[in-house]
Amino acid sequence: MWALRDTRFGGLNHRYTGKHLKLLRTVDPFRASGVEFKSPLHLDNWLLRNFTPMVTECDTKCEGLKFIEGGKSRTVSADLLTTFKDGIRVVDLVIPASRCAAPSEWYRLEQVAVAFGIVPALRTKEEIRSNPILLQNLDRWCQHGLVNMVIDLNFQDEVLKVVPAAGAMTVADILKELKASRNPHVTQGHLDSALICLYRSGELRMNIADASYGAETIVQSA
């Protein structure tokens, strides 16, 4: 359906290789804008955050939290600022496997974040890459968004009406039902876009942490 995360199909690892590449670039499918990352690990962290249900924004240009100390403007390092529908904001410090977070670095971020009313999070490689299946699905969704993303709120409402309040359907069942009763011209790509948006908005649940996304993916009302 979409390219895999390896060099054979132009996936994530392929997009980062090459001696002239200093940044990893992709597109945020929900904002239709380019984003850049210092490493594949930073991109993986963004994928997890950006597709988390109930998220409204992921600021990849977060250069840290600025504050005044001793009459001088200072900045504490951070990598990503995520905002949720309920107003909660989470600031991430991503720690590559090659180094450990200095206690003072994390302590300062923690103290400043709390002062700003933001939840601080220390993100390690082990935590970010604990579920390869989920990451692969999110990378595929991101690639889909680069080429085929269609944000159609009316069609999303149609999809919500098809999925039962109790019970579950597969992606294939939803497509079949839509074609039969509501929209005979709907395409798989159009449905994928709607399901991705509805998952992120917290209106639908899918078992993308357990199996590759596809026709047999289980979809349920949230």
C-alpha cells in the first residue's frame, strides 16, 4: 500500500542516507507543511506524538523554553512541543542512544516546564522504538498524507455513521458499506484519509499497534 521503512522502497531509512543529508525531511499531513528532524529517532518521536489521538498540534520548531534568569534571557533545550484538545501541552527532550541526559539538563527543563504549565517528558530510544509495528504504520500514514491525503469533514461524518457505536468493522467492510449505501465512487485512498483523521481526532480506534494497517484492520468507535 505504501513504501516500507527501509532502503529498498524509499522508506524512512532511505530518506536519511547520503553524505549530503544533514536533516531528515517529511511533510505533516495535517498541516500540509514540511518538517525537519535532526535524526530518525526525532522523527519517530514526532510520528508517535503527531498521530496520538486528541492531539491538535506538534511544534517541531520548538527550540526550547525561554525564561528570564538574573535579568537575562535564557533557553532550556527541548525537541518537540505537543498540544492536546484539552489544552494540555507536553514538551519532549529526546535522548539518543549515544548519550544520556545530563541530570542538570533534565532538571532545568522539568523546572521551567512546570513553571509554564507544561508537562515535561524525557524520551529515550527504548521508549520511542518499543513498538516497531506501530511506528511502521504511522510512517505509512505519513507517506499516504504526502501523496493522497484528503481532509473532507463531510465524508468523515459518513464514515462515522457506518461504524457501529458498539462492535467493530474492518476497513474492507467499511469501504464495502460506503460503496453500497452512501458513496459508490469512494476510493480506498479517500477512506484511508478519513480513518487517519478520525483516529487522530479520537473519534475512532484501530488496532494499529498490533498489526499492519490494511483491509483487515479493526475499526471501532472511540
